[in-house]
Amino acid sequence: MAAARPATTTPTNGRVAQRLTFAKISDTVDVPDLLALQTESFEWLVGAPAWKARVKATKAAGETVVTERSGLTEIFEEISPIEDSGETMQLSFQNPYLEEEKYSLDECKERGKTYAAPLYVEAEFMNHLTGEIKTQTVFMGDFPLMT
């Protein structure tokens, strides 16, 4: 950054005050893409195709420390399994995915709705006493999307 140009003024009380002016500085700083970190993080969270492509390219470049699980997958793995207090029943969640959004971005703006997509997860319910396992796809809610 260029040095500031000193300026002096004489106030009415007789003392000289020295001020610095930065008005003529010509050096500019390139503005970073402030949204890139947020959009990349969101793409990782939902497992977007852009994130999957970056993972594939990173692995092709020889990187060995690459996370291949999306954020939602990691979250559901972290909370699973859920067991009852007697440890006779167990519920686990796997393979979360987002379906197509219900409304387009423009429709959401017109209707005053949140731009979101339905989040589904495969839920597995296991009864340890009988050995019975039931699996079904469960709607977890509408997941807000980043625009």
C-alpha cells in the first residue's frame, strides 16, 4: 500500500494538527470470492455433483487424504445407531439423498416459500430379541437449498 500523504491544518486555537489522507492511494486489493468457501461447503454437505467432481479430480491428481463421504452421510453415521435403554431395539440411518425441489426458485419467490428439497434417508429398524430387520425410506423433512 502506498504511503499516506501528510496534511496539516491550523485550527482556530493556534495549534497545528497533522492529519493523514488516504484519498490518493492507487493500490487496490483484489476482492476474494467470499462465497466460494460457503458454496463449496454446502456442496460437500449435500453431496452435490460439483463436490463429487472435485473429489474425483483431487484423487486423480494423486491426493490420498480426500473425504469421499458427504456431510449428511457423516452426520447420519454419527448419530446412528440409536438404541433403546434396554438395548433390544436399534434404529440406524443410511444413504441420505435429496429429491428434486418441489418448487423452482422463481415459484418460491412468488409464493413466499423456502427454496428447499425433500430429504430422504434409508432407515433400518432392528429388533435384537427376534432378529427382525425392517428397512424403509423415510422422509426427514424439507432441506433448505443454497442459491
